[in-house]
Amino acid sequence: MSAELKVAFSDWYFNALTKLQPNTQAKVNQSIMKLMANPDLPGLNLEKLKVCKDDSFRSLRVDQAYRVILSAQGNILLLLWVDHHDNAYKWAETHKCKINAESGAIQLFETELKKETEVPEQADPNEYLPALFETLKDKQLMKLGVPEDHLAAVRGIKSEEQLDKLQGFLPDEAYEGLFLFHVGQSYDEILTEREVNQEEQFNTTDFEAALKRLQTLSKFSVVSGETELEEILSASMEKWRIFLHPSQRRLATGDKNGPVRVLGGAGTGKTVVAMHRANWLAANRVRPGEKILFTTFTKNLAQDIHDNLKTLCGESLLKQIEVVNLDQWVRYFLRKQQYDFEVCYDQDQLNSLWKEAYLNMPAELDFSLEFFKEEWEQVIQPQGVTTCDEYKRAKRIGRGTRLNRKQRIDIWNVFEAYRRLLTQHGLKEVSDAYRDAADFIASADNHIALPYSSIIVDEAQDMGSQALKLIRAMVPEGKNDLFIVGDAHQRIYGQNKVVLGQLGINIRGRSAKLKINYRTTDEIRKWATNLLHGHPVDDLDGGIDDNSLYKSLTHGSAPEHVHLHTEEEQCNYLAEVVKTSEYPAGHICVVARTNKEVQKIADGLARRGIETHIIKTSEAGIKDSAVRLATVHRVKGLEFDHVVFASFNDGLVPLTWAMDKTADEVSREAHELLERSLVYVALTRAKKIAQLVSYGAASTFA
């Protein structure tokens, strides 16, 4: 590559490239390499386009049929689009690539707005409504990302529906900024989050400076040399590897002066940010002998993250990142400490001990066995209560049954019996194991020195107090110590509500929230979010997490509910869905609430000649011809073009036995939120299409 020549790829370019046949992609890449090596090479035919509205546009000849459209800015080439030559030229006629004078970002946008600005034939119901953005000046609209070309169109917007119709013509940052302002976020807050100076203006001809700005880097990938160019052109085109939203990039890079908490709804890229954070720390802040620990709640998610990090970081950096789910780490650590107990994950075995301990309940008490289990899970274990005196002082916020001092003393007899039975069997619950591991680390006598300079926690909403106390103990407090990602709307493993500040994790001034969903359509997002409406959700630090600013950038059809009479009719319908879907079988996932229901669906589809694969471990090596089947718990962390929530029946959703075993009304409401969260998680795995299928009696959630 010429020492002076610079090249940057737009996300539009990569989107267009991935739609071409592999042999054509290879030809395009070869042409780009030749251009970078020698821009004056005869035969490349880098031609100026005469009919375009942007006089910087050029055409690069790939072969007789295909052309690359780029913007030539002195020694900088911005690759914008690639297509069959006729389509490429038509695309170039209706687009511009300019620097926004107020935001400083390079923006690629469509200029043709006729379809959205024509006067409607029928009366416009919004005719007498005030314009949504009438309080903002032109300069302010441009600061939010609106191109100067589109100011007039934006000025005419009077409803969110009209804003959505204009979305395809606006840069993403403009649509996002306008939406956030419309739903209540102040202009100043939006600019502060984006780190945009309200008074600064930018040179609209200095593309070299513009390419360094965060807003530009969310849409353009800058190549610094031939080696990097070859890596980009030979890599698969997962957008998360190359482009990060400015809010994501700010979180993923740079030093942080203590623990960071990142919230965000499903599909907002929390795990992507966490992986990029691990990559940045490994590349910039890990000293010899140190490691980054990346931990999450389940083993399957840890494997998925490890596989993605391998692609993102490469083998060299990955050696400095340890990816493991927390339970696995604790088992290994305690084994090294010659721990005398076995960590018990067998719920049936624990239930047996509970039934035996329950026999020690004093006669004057009248509490169910479920009450004792819930009290243990929500009061005793989170607060690390080990004695009756500690229990008498323990806080019981959120519990539905009031207790006096005498009742607490009597109740402790059952808890004491349960602990004694655990000890007799050489068992510890998971929370006990976490606490014991933290004690081992804290004890000066043990001289335990862990190698971690930073710990990244994904799916923190599913981790309880003892887990997070352990994580706090595993890394010294200080710069870049903890990076915690979670969303309580997706809490699907029990009622693990935590307050980070009470666990020694001070996130004050270091909290962020991702608002833009990049996975699902807005119609799917709305349906899933409405399912949780009216059910307050915590923010992992004692507050309430509000999803009102949560938005998707893509659109499609709303989730469809199909109700049938019998299980056989459901299997027939699912088989037809697979056969007629616009997506390959491997891009379709059928989800159900229980393992039993998943197996019944698998058997039914097999009888109809449909190849299936029940997701239990990593997806590596699974044939693309097989429809994926999964429980709602296992589908967490995955995504598919088409998701069908099957057996969406009364009794299964919500699960009757889980609801009926609750001790009181407060507990029942908490379990209902958990069941709603499971549906929320399942539907937000869908990128394009989400369906609900029931038979017999439909779920009350439908």
C-alpha cells in the first residue's frame, strides 16, 4: 500500500459485499488489493461519475459486470458500495458521503426523499399537530446527526410513525438522537453521552481528522497498512468485529477508574462490548504474569464467548484471557485448596434434605416448606447469615410474610437442621462455596495470589450476592478492575437481586446504558417489552431500570400468535413453517418452556421428515440443514433469523408448578416476572421473525 494512501471501508460496503457470490467477493477483494498497492495501475479504471450529486464519487472496475463505488478525498479513499455495474451507478446517483459540520462525523446517506415528502392524497391526521423537533435549531439538529440535506424533511416530522418512515434516509446516529429526544431525553444529555461539544464546528473537507472521531468509526473501518487490509478482506464479515457504536466504543476502550456497570436491553450489544473490552485490556494493559478473567453464569455461554473471542482477538491475545463460567472456576479453585466438601448442584438431593429439615419446625409455626426455601434463598444465603443472632438482625426487604423476633428464633431450628444435614453429607450449596472461596482468598494465612488484573462479568443479573462478593475479592480494587454487564429484564435463574454498592462494588459515576437494539426488529422489541410493562425491574444497584429509551433500528412484522387445537396440529404447523420459511433450516429455532416439550416437538418433526438438532452445547459443527430446538434457558445468548415459541400453552407458560409452589402473593408476583422474562429472552433471540404457537388452552401471556 502506498505510504500516503489511506483507505476506509463503510458498513454499507460490507453489507453489499456479503450479498455477492463468493467468487465475485474474491474478485472484488483482489481489485481492492491492487488499487492499494498501485492506484495508477492500468486496467483498474478508477473513473469519476458524472451524474452523481456527490462529485467525490468514483467507480472502480472489478470486471465487466461489477463496480465498487468509492469517495476520493485526496489521499483518502472511502469504499462505500459494491454491486452489478447498473445497480452500482443507480446507487451512486442517490447517495452522498459528507462530513457533518456540527457533529464532525463522516455520513453516508440517501438523498432521495420523494416517497416520504409527497403530499398525501387523503387528509393527514397529523396535520394540526406540532412538529416534534420545532424547539431545536438547525445547528442542534445537525449536532444530533441530521445531515444538512435532510433538515427540511426532519422539520416536517409530527409523529413517531413519520420519524420511523424517514429512518431509512437518515444516518443511524441522526435517527437515534431524534428518537431519544422525542421520548424525553434532553438535548444536553444526548450530546454529553456522545461526548459532543455543543459549540465546536468542524472542517467539512478534513476527512483525515473526521476518520478519527467516534461517530465516524461506528460506520467506517480505517485500514492502516497492507497487512491489516489483507486481514479485513480475508475475514468473515461479522459486523461486531469491525464496527462499534460510539457509546459501545467508549465503554470498550480506555482506562476506567474503578468498577463499571453496563445495562441494556436484549440485542443492545452488551456482550459484544464486554468482548471488545477484554480485547482492549489484553492488548493494552496486561503485564507479564497477569490475565483478564472473563466470567459468566452458565457453561454454555462461556463456551460461546470463548469461540467469539478467538475470532476477535486471535490466538496470541486470547492466551491472556481466561474464559470460564463462575461455578467451574470455583470448583477448580476449591479443589486446589483441598476443600473438604462437594458442591451440590443436584436439586433433588437438596430437596430431600429440606424435607428432612422441615420436620424440625416447631409446632407453633405454620409455614410451608416453600416458605423456608424462599427465606433461605432470598435472606439467609445472600446476606451470608450463619447464626440465629445474625438472622434476628437480617433485613427481609421484599419478603411477603412478616416475622416477629420469636418466630425468627423458631424458624432458625429448621435452617440449623438443614445446615447440619448438608455437613453430614459432605455437601455445600453453591452460595456457600462462593463464600468459602472468598474467605480463602481474603485470609492472609493462605498467601493466595490470583493472576487477574481485570475481571469482566457477563449476564451479571443471574449472579447472586455471594457470587459478586467473590468476584470483588478476586481482583484488587483500582483502575480497570471490574467491568460488569447485565440486564435484569433477562434474569432467568431465580431471584438474584443484588445491590452492587452493598457488595463493595462502587459504580458511582461509572454506569452506562445501551439503548439501541441491533438484533431484533422494533415490532418484536415492542411486543417483548410490553410483556414486562407494569412489572418493575431493578438496575443491579438498588434502583429501577427504565426501558422507555430502548429502541430498534430495523423494522418488520409484529410477532404472530397462532392457536391450534392439538399437539399434532402444532407439529404439522411447525413442519410447514420450516418448509416455507424464507430462511434456511439452521437459521430457525423452535423454543419451548421445558425439556420434555422440546423432546416431544423433536419427535413430532422427525416423524414428518424434518431434521432437527436440540441445542445443549456449542453449535460448532452442526449441519445448517437442521432446525434448532431449545429450552428458553438454553437459547440465552444465541440469535436466529426466525424464532418460534412453541407450546405457548396455559400451564406451560407460565409454568404452573413453579407458580403454585410460591409461599405468598409477593413471591408469586416475583415468579411471574421470572416467567415473563423467559418469554422476553426467547422472543428477543429473533432477528427478523418471531411467532407464538399454542394448542389446547393458550397462555395468559399471549
